[in-house]
Amino acid sequence: MVTEAKSRWAPAALLIGTAVLYVWGLGASGWANSFYAAAVQAGSQSWKAFFFGSSDAANAITVDKTPASLWPMVLSVRLFGLNSWAMLVPQALMGVGAVALVYASVRRLFTVWAGLLAGAVMALTPVAVLMFRFNNPDALLVLLLTAAGYCVVRAQERGATRWLVLAGTAIGFAFLAKMLQAFLVLPGFALVYLITAPVAFWRRVRQLLLAGAAMVVSAGWWLLAVALVPASERPYIGGSQTNSVLELALGYNGIGRLNGADYGGLGNLNQQAGWLRMFDTEAGGQISWLLPAALVLLAAATWLTRRAPRVDPVRAAFWVWGSWLVVTGLVFSLMQGIFHAYYTVALAPAIAVLVGMGAALLWERRSLRLPAMVAAGTAVWSYVLLSRSADWNSWLGVVVLVAGLGAALAMMFTRRALAVAAVASVACLAALAGPAAYAVDTAASPHTGAIPTAGPSTGGFGGGFPRPGGGGGRTFRQMPGWGAGTGQQPGGGQALRQPPGGAQGQGGTGFGGRGMGGGGMGMGGLLNAGTPAAELTALLKTEASACTWAAATVGSNNAAGYQLASGQPVMAVGGFNGTDPAPTLEQFKQYVAEKKIHYFIGTGMGEGRRSTGGSDDADQIAAWVQDTFTGTTVGGTTIFDLTQS
């Protein structure tokens, strides 16, 4: 165990180690998620695109999220230029900040070693390693929610209004990172404070109202600004069917994720919802290593503090972080809409804090039987998770199982304090060995595309979408622009593949994940961007710069590949899914008449689509272009010169 004398250097060592893990080899993932990388590029070229979160610098359409997560990356790119490091290092630093807040949350109530254990659990959670090395919105979301949890715990200790208002402010800004997911912590935070804060009841109510007002202001200022700007003066709100941020938040990114209704998405493709989802082959290895331990320790702490005063800060802290874990975990488990395993990074801070505080509380109570059972159960579950990757370091599961069970057994019969500490240390190392191995594997592997996963393959697949080649599941809609030169079309039991190569030459499958290398040609697909041929990139750079958009193509990831390669704005017709009415056919014809778009890029257009929600304007535009203009082939890709009337 770490002594108090070492408290000065131990946290620094934890944060330095976390930084190394999160930053080492960061550039190998190239553009990572090209969808967001293109928006970062656009924001670095246009302050208007920065503010709205536009996919291109000419501001045709925004990404399908509120833009706060893009802002730190854009500012870094404006300082250091557009490259992987400038874009991804801010994400890694957010991870270091989240680990620091986890440590600080535990350290306020318990010893240094408890804070270090919690910080290590957070730092080594495989999905956390993945997302703090990636450019999805989850990094900023987790940092802000962790800050909110810390502030609520601080507020509860003395009934401090300032800390509660800061918590509300953090949650509000978290909404601007990933919308309604940020509010999943609200019910538990508010209820715990209302029950346990050491001030009069009506003062607690007033404080919560002030915190709610701070949340509304910190989230609402951007929504108000968007509402006040005429639609003709701003980009279309991607992911909505009515050019509305509120519809985006409440529909496509809100109720639709819970009930599976289709608000301009791809339909309810999610068939894995259930109570045990967090433990299945898709999500288990991402987050669940210490999830059972956290739940057991939460229950144990509630029981052990049952006679404590109402205002007991230890019990309140357990309830703050426990409510986060239980509510968010249940929503993720039971939601009927699109779910991806990387969403579970939002559970990592709560698990880490509960494990750190729970271990410390049981140590203080000199209760060894329950810690022994927790250690044994964690070892068995780690063995199960590791056995799902049978071809990957198969020896590790046996080592973890033997060490964990051995430490648990020794803990039951050891009485000397020093010996107990040694055995407990072995139990902790055994519990962390599995996620640490996954974490290192994740950091050592490049990840690209829209649905990355941490650790080695376990047979799971980015939930909410059918597996490539997997029959019996629901199929993708067919998008215009998919066909010859882009691999098999999705659906019908056929595999979806990406053309050789990926963003920045890193490669990657159409479904994301690890890069596969190889040269590039043609388009990407729904979930990743390809690398266009050199001839086409040169054409976009040289001949198209006089137009507002160098080109247009269906789908944001298709557009992102061309935009990132050429540095020129490329219109993403239909937004991410190709289902947004942006632009309409009439608007597109007007753009063409005004010669604002030079090329339309696409092959296999006008071949119909699967039945789903959302607009079919992208189909109409693709068919109109094909019927009106003559296509030519450049670098294996069909293009149409829209300036030739």
C-alpha cells in the first residue's frame, strides 16, 4: 500500500503514466473518426463552421451532435496545423484530467492508496483508453460529468451552493458535447443532494433550482444562438429532419435511442438490448471487468453506513457515484435504439470511484471476508472475459485466475496487517491485469471509423448494426453512391467492405475498428472514409477552388475522405446517413445553376434504398445528376462536372 509520506509523488506518477498510455503512438490512427475530423478541419478554416460544428468550411450541414467536443480540437489545429497529433492530443489530455478528478474525488474522503486505486481503474479501463485516444464526443462528455460528480460531492459536504452551481454548469456544457446523454446523471445527483445535504430542506430546494438554472444557461446559450440565426444564414442541423437542434436532441439523439423509433436514422437495428448487455461479448471487455465489484461494494457501503447520520458524506459520495452507475448502466442495457459499446466509457468514472472508495471503506472496517469474495469473483470474471479472446495471450487468464483466487484464499486466513496488505496488493494487481492488458493492446493498435472497439477481437460487433456478412439481422438501407468501386452493398446478407486504404492511408473497414493498411481509391462508406486516388485529389485541389464547394457526394463519411485529402469544402448530401433533407433537390439545382458546386462524386447512384425513416432527397439528387450530366472516371471513381451545362 502507498503511505501518506509518498502522497506527493504518487498522484503525479499516476497522471504521468496515464498521459504516456494515452499519448504514445497517437498519430497511428490517422484521422480516427473521419466524420469528426472533417468537422475539425472545417472549423480550423472557418469560425462560422467552428461555432456551428459544420462538416465543411462552406457550411452546408453540421455534424449530428452539438459542437462543444469539436472546439478544443479545432483550437489545437488552429495553433499547430491539421494533423493527427494536434487533433487527438486534446482528447488524451481530457483523459488525464478525468483520472485526476477520479483521484481527487476519492482522496477527499479516503487515503492516497484508495485514490490511486480508483485512478488506476479509470486509466486502465479499456474503453477509456480507446475513447481518450479518439476524436468522438465522449472524451469531453466524460471529463465534464466527472467534474460534475466531484462538484456534487464537494457541495454535499457543507451544503455549498457554489459547488452545486458548478456541477450544474458542467452538466450543461456536457449537453453541448453529447446532448441528452449528459442528463442521465441528473436524477441521482439531485436526489442524493436533496436527501443528504447538511442544510435546511427549502435551502436545498433553492440550491438545486439555482444549479438547474446554471445548467440551462450553460447548455441553452448555444441553442438560443442557433434559434436566433435565420436558417438561411447558418448550416443545416445535421441529424434532424426539420433543421432543428431540439428535434436532433429529442429525436435522433434522444427518444429514438431509447425506444428504437426512427427519426431520420437507419431504423431500429438494435437487437441486443437486455439486462446483461454490459457483460456480453460486445460490451463486456470494454467496461465490465470491475463492474460487478463496483456494484457489490456500493451495496456493502450502503449497508455498513446504514446507521450513519443523514448527512454522512461517505454514504452520500457512494450514492452520488452509485446513482450514476446504476441509472446510466440500466439505460444503456435496455435502450432499444442504436447502441455502440464505446458509449460505456460513461460508466468508467463511476466504477473507478466506487472500487477505490469501497476498498478503502472495507479496509478501514477491517472486514476481509467480503473483499476476499470480491477478489475471487473479479478473478473469475476476468478469466471469462479473457477466454473470449482465445487466440490472444491465452496464458493470461490462467495467471489472473490463479493469482486472484490465491490472494482471496490467503486473505481469509491472514491476520497480520503487513501480510494482509501484501495479499490485498496481489488481489488488486490480479484484478487490474486483464483490463491493463486490453488497455495496452488498445493503445498499441490504430483505430479508425465510426465504431471503434477496445482490446482484441471477441466476436462482438458495434451494436445497433448488423455484422458484415451476418444473415438474419436487419439490413442497412442502400445509399446512393454505394456500388461499383466501393465494395459490396450492405444488406441482403452480403458483406460491407471498405475500398483498400483509409483516412490518411491508415486503412480501415467500413465499420471502423483497426486499420487494415493498403493503398486507397474510391469512396469510403457509411461508417468510415476512404482515401481518394491522387488524380482525383489533385483535381479537387486545382480545378474546383473557384466554387463554394469543390464537390458534393452522398453521406458525410464519403465527403470527409475527399475533403480531408484535398483541403477543399465538400458538401455531404443528406448528412451522416444520407437521410437528411439537406439540401433538397430544388436547393441543389439552385446551387448548380449558380455554379457553387463543381463536381458530384459517386457511383452506383439511383439504385433505390431500403425502407427507413428520413428524407429521400439524396436519392433524388443522385438520380437527377445521373440523368442530367455525363459522368467520367477519375482514379477509379465516377464524377460529374456540374459546371458543364
